[in-house]
Amino acid sequence: MSVIQEVAKTRGASRELRKGDGKAAAIFLAPWFLGLGLITAFPLLASLYLSFTDYSLLEAPSWIGLENYQRMFEDPRWLQSLSVTLRYVLISVPLQLMAALALAMVLDRGLRGLAIYRSVYYLPSLLGSSVAIALLWRQVFGADGLVNQVLGYFGIQGYGWVSHPDYALGTLMILNVWTFGAPMIIFLAGLRQIPAMYYEAASIDGASKVRQFFNITIPLLSPIIFFNLVLQLIGAFQSFTQAFIVSGGTGGPVDSTLFYTLYLYQNGFKSFDMGYASAMAWFLLLIVAGMTAVNFLASKYWVFYDD
Amino acid sequence: MRATTTRRGRTRAAFIAMTAAGAMALGACGSGSSGGPGSDSTQAEEGGEGDGVEIRFSWWGSDDRHQTTQEIIDLFEEKNPGITVVPDYTDWGGYWDKLATSTAGGDTPDVITHEERFIADYANRGVLADLESLDIDTSEMQDTVIDGGRVDGTLYGLATGVNAYAMMADPQIFADAGVEVPDDTTWTWEDFVAVSGELSKAAGDGVYGTQDIGFNEAGLSILARQKGQNLYNEDGSLGVDAETVSQFFQIGLDLQENGGAPDGSRTVEIQNAGPEGSLLGTNAGGMGVWWSNQLGALSSASGHELELLRMPGETEYERTGMYFKPAMFYSVSATTEHPEESAMFVDFLLNDPEVAALQLTDRGLPSNLSVRESILGDLEAADAKVADFMADLEDEIVDGPPVPPNGAGDVQDIMIRLNSEVLFGSMTPDEAAEAFLSEVEAATSN
């Protein structure tokens, strides 16, 4: 226990501010706050207003109250986009975190050349939501792509996976799982924080590796898991580029990759319906905020803080 | 002691997570609009001479077009000292986002390149000027082509040039398979399906008769016209019946059944791949429907000398259905501060032979007939073929379809989705036709 108290003390000390730092901080933060105001906060409030209007972009907006919000629930494509997004989030995020944790544990064993492995596995995270990777995905999962070539060796004739309505969303989920690098790095840092003495004590007491994982690693890592979960959930709700590129902006085939944000974009910029698009954006904010709130409430029961 | 550290730790971790969550949730609303590729870098020359007039000209396209257009602008500025033309260009996808956004911001370009499916949206909302009130010479343009730019009788766009939606065929693939290229003056839609199936069989593995034709409403428009109907009527309402739409979707299904076209998922994939990845472009198919100005790109992708054919069914029903589509329009902003100079610029773009000599058929086969005449000698093989083909069609084409109504920009997406439903078997052609009519009705009714 004393070790932990020592650590806590030194951390506490480093957090004390020296007088006079405040002004400098304000100056350094000013450009950021300016950007926040002009580029984020103002459009944000404007979109709240626009969500209650009929706004074609080309004419002045006219107030229509809650009509845009009512319309959502009668719009089958909106429901489809919500369903596509929820499936994508609920399936790919847990898988992604599991992959991240598994790899982090392998790397935590102190392999030789750890830095190289870490970079290699982190790379997809940097590239994941880029146009280039979406294009690559279209190739890999295409009718004559890498996946089908491999399947061909086993005599299996594959589809054009990205352009088949039953599988297109699946390929995008795989893409999201593949970008496990960022949560992996965070897990890796978290694993390093767990004092080795817990494991030593446990193994002296005869606990198996599995038992150690569930009774030591998971509880001590739970704040990190929680952090990653919240971040990745929000990120996944906002996915846009992959579907946009893979489907050529249509959300096809047959709306199977019609992400919420993609449908929002289509409404705003292709159907001249920016009012409706704004309402959709605010509804997404509610969904994400609600999801995050539930997460925080639930965290009481499974997240264990020990530091 | 133990209790306090835990508490502090929890607050801190929660705070970090909360801040991150908040920032990203804010981002959720902000990132709905894609920034789009920036293109303002070339707006360097400001003002020019003291009392000079500055107009902004917006267009979409590839690098080639940007370079040629810059040369055209330089030429205009040279001939008209005192007027500066500021270029404002992006690719096709980003163009409409940008135009809508800059119009919303009260910063509409003075001279706007427009397109059939979007012009009514802008015209009906008062963004565009009546071109007949401006001084632009249209004496060398055909009336049917000029009328293509009218919305409710008012002229909002002048066609830069014309294209035709036509069947393209690769004679070499026909020859290798031992199948004869059909006679396009008499062939029916059934012939098209049959010959595609035959070609697929004879050509062997990996080569298909045709690429699916159901992803573009232009094909439906032609079939409707052949049967004496219209995709859209003059007043913007739908002018096509469910039977015709169903017949159109059925063609795709028939092609799947007799193997004349690739299966659903491969078809969707090729559909997204542009001319370079098309069946014709990759020597993997005998036919495909395209706009005539794409012959050059297709020919160079395939390396074969492609032929232009009339659409099937031109002699099957009541009348011919093919038409000259305005490739693009030049429009002028209704709120421009310099209507005269903008009109001068449009007049120059349409009527100056030197402009045509620079851009050739890049904005369609020039709509000004004497200008068209003047560049025929300079055309490359594929473009010359298009010019010949269009000249042959001149007598057969009855009229042009009316400008599509507000919301027509959505129709292609509806078409793509419903055609996919049919190809993947989740809807019958009849169901897709019903859905098409009601969805297009809804999209174009505001």
C-alpha cells in the first residue's frame, strides 16, 4: 500500500500550479478558444436553430417547429440509417476492443523489437478513416480482390463482398476492428501500470493465468476499458468516410451501408434539406449523449478505480 | 488516506473521459459536412487594376479541364482589359456542396457552370438570372438545344455543348467471339438482351455481353420517350407509367438470367468503378451505355477502337427516344454585381472559336454550330466519331426532354438503389417500379 501512497503524493505535487502561469496559459489557449467559438460553437448553435426550420440552403430558412423531428420517425430511410449505424457500433466496437486488449497483452510480455510491433499495429489506426484505406478495402473485398483470390485456393467462389447487400456492412465492421491500434496503445500503457506484485502474490497463492486475468487484469484495467469504450463508441457513431467511399456516396448497395452521417450528408447537400439534416445531427447528439450517460451510470457497477 | 486518493483518482479519470466524450460529441455535429477539397489557392490575383471589374466563374472537372479553362480565362482577360475572372473550381462531388454552401452564404459565383439535374433547384429558388434579359448571342445554337435550358419558360442556362446517351460496343470482342455487331437502326430491347447473352456465352470466361444499364435514369427516359411518354413532363410531374418502369427494370433481370451481364454484386462494383473500371474499359464486356463524351476515356482505357450504336428500340415503338442532352449549362447569378461583364464572359465562352479550339469537346460537342464546324478538323479519332454519330442522329431526334424538376438530383440515387434491389432479387420489377414512382414523386414534389 505504501508504494501507492508514494505515487499519489508525487502526482499531487506536480499538479500544483505556479502563480503567473495563468496568463501565459490564457494566451496559449486563446487561438483554440477562438476556433472553438467561430468554427464549432457558432455553427453548433446555428444548426440547432436550423433544425426547427425548412432550409434549402438556397433560400432563407422558415420556421416549422418540430416537423423535422417528427418526420424522422416516418422516414424509412432514416430508420434504416439508424439501424445500420447501431449494428455497426454494437458489433464492431466490442470486437475492436477485444482485439486491442488481446494484442496489448501479447505485446506487454516484453517481446524483442516491441517498438516495431507497436508501430506496425498502430499504423492502421492512423490510416483507418482515410480515403486511401477505404479504396484499398474496396479492392481487397472486391469480386476479383485479395479475399476472393485466397478463397479461390480453397475452391470457394466468393461474391463482390463490398457490393453485396448482405456483406457490405460486414466488411466495414472488419475495417473498424482492424483499426484497433489506438485503444491498443492505451491498453498497453494501462497494463504497464498494474503492479507486478499482484500477479506474484496471486501465483504464489496458486491462481491460474485465466483467474489472474479476470481477477487482477480486468478489474485494474477497467477504467482504461471504460475510457476506450466511451471513445470508440462515439467515434463509431460518427463513421462516414468508409461508407462514403466504398458505396460511392450512395450508402448502397440497397442502403446496406447507409450510415447515419451519410444519410445526414445526403439530405443536407444533395436533397437541399439542410433543416432536416440539422435535426438529424441534433438527434444523433442526443443518441450519443444518451449512450455516454448510460455508460457512465453503468460504470459504477463494473469500473474499479484503484490508484 | 486510502479513501481520499481513490476518490481523487476517480474524479480525475471521470473528468478526462467526460471532456473527451464532450469534445467528440460536439464533433459529431461538426463533421457531418465534409470539408471538400480546397480550391481557393488560385484566387491570388485580387482586383487587378484600380477600377477593374472582378467576376467569379465556377466549374467542376479534372485537372485537364482546369488547365484549359485557365488558358481560356487568360485569353478573355487579354481581350477584355479591365475585367478579371477569378477561377473557382473543384471536382464533381465537391462542386455541389460548395455551390450550395456559397449560395447560402450570399457569395454565389457570378458565372456558374450548371447541370441538368440541379438547374431547376437553383432556378426556382431565384438564384439564377434570366439569360434572355442579358446580351448573349445565341443565333448559332439550335432551338431544341436552347430550350433545354428553360425552366417554366424562362432561360436560366445555355448549353455548353451536347452529348447523347448511347450504346457503346467493342467490335473486337464481338469479332473474337464470332458474334455479329447488331444493326443499331433496327434492333429492339429484346434483341439487345438476346445478343448480350449470346456474346457472353461465345466469348467465354470472364467476358460478358454487356454492363447492366439500369443505374442511370437516362435509359429509362429514352425508353419512355420511345413509347410516347416522358420521364418528367413539362410541369415537372412524372410522365412515365409503372409498366414502362417495370419493363426497364426487367431488362436488367433478363440480362442476369441469360448471363448477358455479370451477377448483382459484380455489377454494383463495376458500376462504382467509372470508365476505367468498366467492362468496356477492361476488355471484359462487349457493350455498355454511356454519355457520348465518355467515348474517349473508354477507348483509351480499353485500347480498342469502340463504336457508338443507337439505343435499342429506336424503331420499335411510336417514335425515337434518343436526345441531345446539354452537357453543362452556363448560368449567371441573379445577384451578380456585374451582369454585363458576366454576360460578356458567357458570350465569349459560347461563341469564340478560339475557346472551342482550346477545349474541343471537353464540355460536350459545342452547341454553337459554326464553332462546332470550326473544330471538326482538330478532333481526335474518338471525338471525331462522336461528332459523326451526332450528325447522323440530327434528323432522327424529335425533340429534347424538358428540364428535370426540383429534386431531380436525388433520382439517380433512387434508381441505383431500386435497380440493386431488383438485381439482388429482393424486389420484383413491378414492386421496384411502384417504389420508383412514389419515391421520385416525393423527391421532386417540393
